[in-house]
Amino acid sequence: MFLSAQSDLSELEEYPRLLKSWHWYSDLCTKLGRLPSRQDINPADIKFALGYELLAEVNRESKNPRVRLIGVVTEEFMKLADGRPSGKDYDTFLTEDSQVAASKKLTEALDQGQPIFGTATYTRKDERRFGYVRIIFPLQSQNDEPEMVFLIFQDFTENEDREVGAQKEEAMKRWF
């Protein structure tokens, strides 16, 4: 569901981190008078979401987004390939169908210039599935940089099981 200032946010009330992130983004857009760019994101303003974020570069041609920045909880659920997660393309950790589906949603947010709230379930290369609730925030490109989106996540699931996802999420909190 696309979000705007006129949206009914009652569904978001179930996801406090996402509701707070919507208000942060909406306020930032109002303050700037435009969509924010990557440079406009100040981590001090989103302390409530640190660990649950993802900055992705969108490649319309290849339909293979690239991770630019990822929170520790998000990284754990996506099970990125060994090594540094930044700079990894989605095809290093998602099946082709999942990679293309994810790319389609990211591009949709950019094309509409509006955040998208919803759930998603994807399959990793090892055939295990993970899911989450998220908001995709479109970002404005500056100085010939690639198109980017910023995502914030909540309520991860592991193999369709919210309880397993919650346990894994709780274990990750030791990093905070």
C-alpha cells in the first residue's frame, strides 16, 4: 500500500517502528520540500530503527538491487554471502524469482515517489524462506548517483514462522 499524508495509518499502529519511521520520513520530506536523498538521512534521527534498516541501490536494467548499507538484524535475516554485506547484489543471497520480485517493489516506490508499506516473503539461495513487514522509502538521486531506496523492517519470520523470527530477532539484540 502506498503511503501519503492522506493515508489511513491505523494498520501501521501494529508496527511501532514502522509508524515512527513513517513520521520521520514524512517530516523530513516536509522540511526539505522534496524527497530526501541519501545524504539527508541522519542516523541520529532514526536511532529507533538502527539495526533494522537497508539502503539499496536500484538497477532497473538488471533488476538486481545492490546493498549499500544494512542493519545487523536485517543482515542476519537476509543471510548475505560471506564477507562485507555492503556492495553485494541481491542475487548473491536471493533466488532469481525473489530478486526480481524485490526489485519490482523497489522500482515501484521510486516510480510513484511514495513509500510502500507491506509484507514480503522471499527465498534465499539455500531455499529457506524469510519474511517481514517493511516500508520502502524512495530517495532522490543527487549528483549522478544511482537511484536508491531506504527500507525499515519489523516482524521478521523464518520459514513462515513468526515465533522463530522473534527468537532470532531477540538473540540479535545483544548487538545493541
